[in-house]
Amino acid sequence: MRFKGRTALVSGGAGAIGRAIALRFADEGANVAILDINADAVGKLVDEIRSRGVLAHGSVVDVRDYAAVKACVDAAAEALGGIDIVVNAAGGSARKRMDLFERIDISVVDDVVDINLRGTLYVIHAALPHLIRKNYGKIINISSIIAIGGKAKCVDYAAAKGGIIAATRSLAIELGRHNINVNALSPGQVQRPDEMPADPVAFAHRHSLMNRICTQEDVAHAVMFLASSDADYMTGQNYVIDGGRSLGLRGDS
Ligand SMILES: NC(=O)c1ccc[n+]([C@@H]2O[C@H](COP(=O)([O-])OP(=O)(O)OC[C@H]3O[C@@H](n4cnc5c(N)ncnc54)[C@H](O)[C@@H]3O)[C@@H](O)[C@H]2O)c1
């Protein structure tokens, strides 16, 4: 129960990774606020969080709308007694709409950059007065190894996630004096429960050096660590969770 008495706000909390993070915070005693555009999933998740014995507040919001984000963050803080921890997990790549940059529809570029980067900045900007008031805070931004290594058909996503890492560093420089830590996490391929590959071990070997696929819980573990007092002296960093994939040459094993 290391987060008892704390409130964690999770954007994209109704998604695969955000949900694992939100439930883990609840299991560790935190009250949890969810910001997500998916109304059905927000409602169900709020019930699930409450069933674990903590307070929950759900907001259905598009993170690209600053006024709405601000109103939802303020409402969550009012309902839950402030905000201590902010996790930005709303986002994702263009998925079926992704394409080579020379022919991608520019509206896709707008969407991906706006949701991932502008949305992250909006949530942090809206939450900061609440953190500064407490002279305490942990901000954890979900980026991606694509920001570091690059990937074809992901120029928009790489740019947005790279922007998140850059913003993380500058925010850490500004916010250390308020006792606020800001870090980024860059997962590699995280397997969605609804999209399990036919051969998980072969898939894992393609996407990491390990014998298993990265799970949402692997990301949640790292979030818990960065949100905890164990990471009080760590700020402005980007931590890669990719089972060693970005190390490069694998040898012939
Ligand atoms: N899944 C992976 O392999 C992987 C790898 C690296 C990084 N990431 C990042 O992790 C984060 C979570 O990804 P996921 O795999 O859980 O995806 P997901 O699609 O399951 O979750 C994303 C959540 O964001 C919400 N969202 C989307 N647009 C929104 C908007 N405009 N306003 C508010 N909420 C919005 C969705 O409703 C969804 O609940 C994303 O930022 C993604 O880029 C994922």
C-alpha cells in the first residue's frame, strides 16, 4: 500500500497499458482519476477501481481539447483531494492509417502528433497547479522506442514520442525546485491481450532478447517504481522497456 493517501491521474487510463497502470495504483492504495475518450471503458474501469476499495473519478475527454482537459483535471482534483501523480498514456500510432511519410494523409499526422504530444503537454499543464500546490509530484510520460530508433511509416509517431522525451527533460529542469520528478518510459512492442500472436515465443524472439512478450504489467511495474519514493532522486530521464531489443546486433544465438 505504498500509494495510500496519494491520487494518481492516468490519461489513456482505459487503454491496455493505462488500465494496467490504473489498476496497479488502486491495488497499491492510490485513489485514481482516469481521463480517456472511450466512454464505455471509462465507466467500467471506474467501477473496477472502486471495487478495490479506493476512490475513483472518471472523465470522458479528448486530450486535444485543452479547456475540457483543464475542467476534467480540476474536477478530479476536487473529487479526490488533489493530484500527486500524473501518468500520460493516452496516445498510440496511426495503426491502420499509418503510411510512408511521402504519401501519408496530413490529417493522420495532425491526429498522431496532437493526441500523443499536444495531449501530454495539455494534461501536464492542467495538472501542474495541483502538484505545485502540494510541493510534490511524479510525472511519468509514456513514449516509445520508436522515438529513439525510428521506424518506417511512423514518422509522425516518432516525432510525437521524441517530443515527449524532450519535454520530459525540460520539465524536469523547471520542476525540480517544486519537488516534482518528471520521467519518460519508452516501451518496445507491448502485446495487446486481444491480439496475441499464434506463436508467442517466436514473436518474443523477433521483438526482444527475452523468451516472452512484454506485457502491460511490465510497463506498470516501471511506472510504480518511478511514482514511488524509491525513485525520488531520478528525474529528467527516459527509461527503455524493450527486453533489450534496442541493443542492436543479436549475434547468432
Ligand atoms: N502497445 C505498444 O506496443 C506500445 C509501445 C510503446 C508505447 N506505447 C504507448 O503506450 C500508450 C498506451 O498504448 P496502448 O497500447 O495501451 O494503446 P490503447 O489504444 O490500448 O490505449 C490508448 C488509450 O488512449 C485513449 N485515447 C486515444 N485518443 C485519445 C484522445 N484524443 N483523448 C483521450 N484519450 C485518448 C484511447 O481511448 C485508449 O484508451 C500510448 O501512448 C502508446 O503510444 C504502446
